Amino acid sequence: MRREIPVQEWPSFLERLGRERRAWLCTMDYAGSVQAREQPLESISIGEGVDIRLGGRVVHLDAPQAVHVEHTGKGALKLVQIEDNVGRTLTLRISEKQIRRSS
């Protein structure tokens, strides 16, 4: 099921997602091009736009316009889509796999 995150919730939602899914394997597409495939999520930060760090790559969105999420039938988050002001979409597909973090 797809739903839109209200704009006032974007910062808390995205920063929480970055913390809770840190080290989970993700695939990131931006503007129709794969930016990273099955790489660990490092962080998501909000400031002058949105920065997503995944597998050593950073993708920056200057002016997000919408944030959508989709969940599996069991309720697990499976993807996040962020649309920018010129119609490009960043899609972050979240795997059910997490790499082990060293203590």
C-alpha cells in the first residue's frame, strides 16, 4: 500500500528511517538511473534538501516536493520515493537484509 507522508513529518520520518535502517541493504534509483544496488544505508539527513548516503555514494535532492512510502503485505517498509521540484524521483528500495555491524 502506498501513502504520502505529510510535509511537516518529512524531517522526523526521514531522519528516523536513516537511524532505524542504518546498515540495511538498499537499492537507490534517481531520475531513472540506478545509483547503488544492494548497498548498506549509511544515513539520511535533512537540511538544505535531502542527502541520502548509501554504499559510499551521496545523492542530494534540492527541493523535495513529496515523500511516499510503500509497505509489504506484512506491514514492513519496502520503499520510499522522494519527488523533487523538477519531476525527478528518487526511489530507495529497502531489502529485508541487514549487514552486521561490528560492536
